[in-house]
Amino acid sequence: MTINEIQDDLIEDFSLFDDWESKYEYIIDLGKQLSPLDEKYKTEENIIKGCQSRVWLHAFTEGDELRFEADSDAIIVKGLVSMLVKVLSGHKPEEVAHADLYFMNEIGLHQHLAQTRSNGLASMVKQMKAYGLAYQSINQ
């Protein structure tokens, strides 16, 4: 699936919920489905700067695809990073670097997250796209 197809699926999933309490529960459930991050990657260098909670992000390539693994010590944040991993992991670095992540606006995340969480989400996106750029330059 393409990045946009995955985003469209997420938008459709969120449209099934009538209120934000249910949407938050879904975000928490997504976080619970995230594969655990190996403790060896829970290092200072893998912490995303700009997040109030601790969020670890490990990036690596598999063939020509960029893959992400992540974890957080906060349940909502873990759900947020799990959505980003779901959307961006398994695509070419240049696709990750230049992805238009419209799903966040479509489902209303920025309007319903506290400013600190919204800033943290932006930091996660920035870091993932930076990995896309870095791995893209390595592959050229």
C-alpha cells in the first residue's frame, strides 16, 4: 500500500467514531498494538527531542525500504507514534522524506491535542522525515 492509501484507511477508521473520547481510546489501542521496541534501542540518541514524554525512534533500512520502530512511556503518545510508524514504515526513504501527512488534519488531531502533544507530534514527523532524507542521500 502507498503512504496515501494507508492514510486514507486511517481517516476511514477514525470516521467510525462519533466523539473524541472514542477516538482517543482508538489511539491508545493503536499504541498497544505497536510491537515492543527492543531495550537496546531505548537510548538517549533515539529519543525524539521536543516531546514532553519520552519517545524512542529507531530507523533502519531493509532492502530499499526505510523501517521504523518506536515506543513511548505515555499511552496517548505511543498511539500517535504508532500511527506514524504505520503510515511511513516500509516505504522508500524519498517517499518518507516528501510525504504529505494529511491524515492528521483530516482526523482533527491538531485541534484535539494539547499544544505540548501537538508540538511533540510535529517533532516525531520532523525526525522521521529527517531519517528519510538521510537514508535517501545514502542510497544515491
